[in-house]
Amino acid sequence: MANATEPPDHWWHADDDQDRPIPIGVDPTIPSPARMYDYYLRGTTNYAADREAAEKALSVVPSGRRIARANRYFMMRAVLAMADQGIRQFIDLGTGIPTSPSVHELAQAIHPNSSVLYVDNDAVVAAHNRALLATNESVKAIQADIREPDSILHSPELQDLIDFSQPVGLLFVAVLHFIRNSEDPLGIVRTFTSRMAPGSYLALSHITSEGTDPSVVSTIQQVYAQASAPAVFRTKAEIHMFFSGLELVQPGLVDVTRWFPQAAMFTTQPPALRFLAGIGSKIPLGHETDLESE
Ligand SMILES: C[S@@+](CC[C@H](N)C(=O)[O-])C[C@H]1O[C@@H](n2cnc3c(N)ncnc32)[C@H](O)[C@@H]1O
């Protein structure tokens, strides 16, 4: 875990990994996208199998850690921009292991009473999130699968926190590439966006096959085929479809590094793996968006 304290001891059983305690019900020998991502971010909530798989990915994407960090910066910028537009309620789907600053820290820095619902299907993430993120009445974390969007929408936590008659900030940051086409990722996103009031925003990032070397795509697919979720590369046009019914705000659906003011740091060599990110706004017909990038 990056920059966070530990959840209570009684949530864990013996330290079989000799590195980390293992939550009950978690198989540490199967790499998890959440713990691999934690490793890319230089966190410590990961096991040997996660680190080994992540190192295989990093062997073909040497800038992988910086891409992961740029993805966090995109999330940060999206939350701050949305809060600046008056958004006071957020749903963060595929939250990840707590990494500071988290969505509620950013949102509540602008509007202290902002509500945040964290959703992740990983047991380790859920244990940490409940302990570390659900810090007040306005912030809740649930263990749930985005492939079952109705169960999330009907959860008591969402119903307590989120009022869909008011604008919402919806985050699908680096999560939809773990959903196969057969699991209807477009339908999942639409289930949420169709309920959003005008003035709501969707922030989304996703790995893309376009501009990523086919041999890198193939290695990353092989690595994640051994993990608890596959890596599903999509074209820019396919990722664009997630914003259907929304208006993309500037600078559009672009390399994740372009959302990060110090993007020049990344431009000396093109990254081996491309990651696209965008923000869409749900606007009343006939209105222009005013969420501008710098
Ligand atoms: C790469 S991490 C991204 C974390 C965070 N959104 C960020 O961008 O910094 C992907 C997260 O999505 C979660 N995830 C993957 N598939 C999921 C699913 N079907 N339902 C809910 N969460 C999922 C993983 O457990 C992991 O925590």
C-alpha cells in the first residue's frame, strides 16, 4: 500500500507469505491486478506472485511505473476538476489499494462534505478500503463487482450516499480493461451514465492496442491470463464508445500523460504501452461544456 497505515490485525491470518499477512479467502499465489498495480506504484500490499507477474510486465514496458503514476495523476486532476465544477458526490469503480491522495481526500479538500462510494471486487482492496477510506459518514467502501452494476446501484451504501437527481462524478479509472467484451463493458458504463443527471462527469482511462507494439500486447495478455482478471486491449474508437451520450471535454481522449502537467518527462521515449484517458460531461441539450484543460 502506498502512503497508508494498516487495517486492524484481526482481519488477517498468519503471515504465510513471510512478507505480508494474507486476508482470509485470498489466494496469494494468483496475481491480482490490484496488488500488481500497487507494486507498480511502489506500494507494499502485494505478494511474491504479484511481484513476479508485475516484473514480467515491466520487462516489456520499462516505463510501466511512470504510466501507473501518470494514471493516478489523471485521476487526481479529474476529481479536482469535477469538484471545481461543483460535483459533491463521486462513485469510484475499481478503486484499487488505498493510495494517497485518494478520491475523497481530493474531493473533500474542495467541498468538505463530498460523498464518495468506493467499489472494488478484490478482497484485499476491500479490507484496506473499509479500514482506511471509509473514514466518515460521507465515505463508504463496498466489495462488489462492476460486472453486476445493478447490485451496486441497489446497495444500501450507494442509496445512502448518492442522489442521482444531482450531478455525480463517475470514475472508471484503469478498470474497464479487466472486463471482457462478452461481459458487456459498454452496458456496464451505460447502466451508470444513463442514471446521471445533466452536469455529471465520467472520467475513464484504459489501455489501448493502438500504438502499442503487438509483441507487448501479447506479453501483457499472457501475464494477466495467469492473474485473476485478463488484460483486454481496445482501440481508441472502442474506448471512445464508453463516452457515448456524453461530450468529451478538452483535451479529449488522449494519452494519459497529457493530463499531467509535467508530461514532458514522459516524452523522451514513447511508452511501450499506450494508455488513453478522457473526461466526458453529461450536458443538457444545447449547452456547451466549460470544463477546460489548461
Ligand atoms: C489498475 S487498478 C486501478 C485503481 C485506481 N482506479 C487507479 O486508477 O488508480 C484496477 C482496480 O480495478 C479492480 N477491478 C478489476 N476488475 C474489477 C471488477 N470486475 N469489479 C470491481 N473492481 C474490479 C481491481 O481489483 C483493481 O483494484
